[in-house]
Amino acid sequence: MRTIDLSPLYRSFIGSDHLASMIDAAARNEKQTSYPPYNIELVSEDKYRITMAVAGFAQDDVEIVVQENTLVVTGNKPNTTKEADTKQFLHKGISERNFERKFQLGDHVKVLAADMENGLLNIELERVIPEAKKPRKIEIGSRLIDNK
């Protein structure tokens, strides 16, 4: 994959460095492995669900952290090399390897809850737009009254 130099954006767009940083972060996220597999579902207009297949991981093995606009899901299996050495597999298709998966969240997207059931980790998200950012209708003919 080609890398894109975004330094001209930093020089040309004053106050838009946040956009360039988001593009940089997205480019870095493309280099992640495909493990574990996941789905991103639109549940309703402003609600989303990330579902990750985390077979073999217990709730205590998975950590979810949100920092700024980045959601980081990390899975660390306890060191069980002694147990793994005693098992003899004819086929090993369940990976159970440690992972770290990062998701860039849009502005005003909040993580509501997380739950693990049947080997699937579900993370519920919602976009909560503040009243000041919502569109408002301006009535024609309305005037600002100056109290001087």
C-alpha cells in the first residue's frame, strides 16, 4: 500500500489539523490485522453495534478503553503454555491469540455498554449530538429585539 504525505495539509489548512489527524489515524488503522473478525451494525439512526468474534476469551481477558475519539479493544490470554504443551491438535482453527483492535469514533459518538455472550463481544455506541450543534429552524420575519 502506498503512503500519503499529509504534511501539505498541515501547512495549508489552519484549524483543520484535526481532519488531517483523523486521515492519518485511518491510514494507520488499515495496517491492522484482520483478527479478530468483527461487524459494525447500524441499529437505528444514531445507534451502532460493534460485534467481535472473541472465541476462547473470557470477560476478564478482554479490555475496552476509550480515549479521545479512539476505541481500543484488547484481548490478552493468560500464559497457558504448560496447558498448551499437553494438548495435541489434529486441526487448530481457533486462534486464541492476543489482539488489539482500534476503531476511530466520530465526533459525539459515545460507548454505552459492552457485553459478551456465546463468544461474541457486543459494544453498543450512540451518537449524541449536543443541542447547540443540532440544526435549528429560523422563522422568517423573526427579529432580534434590541433592549437599548
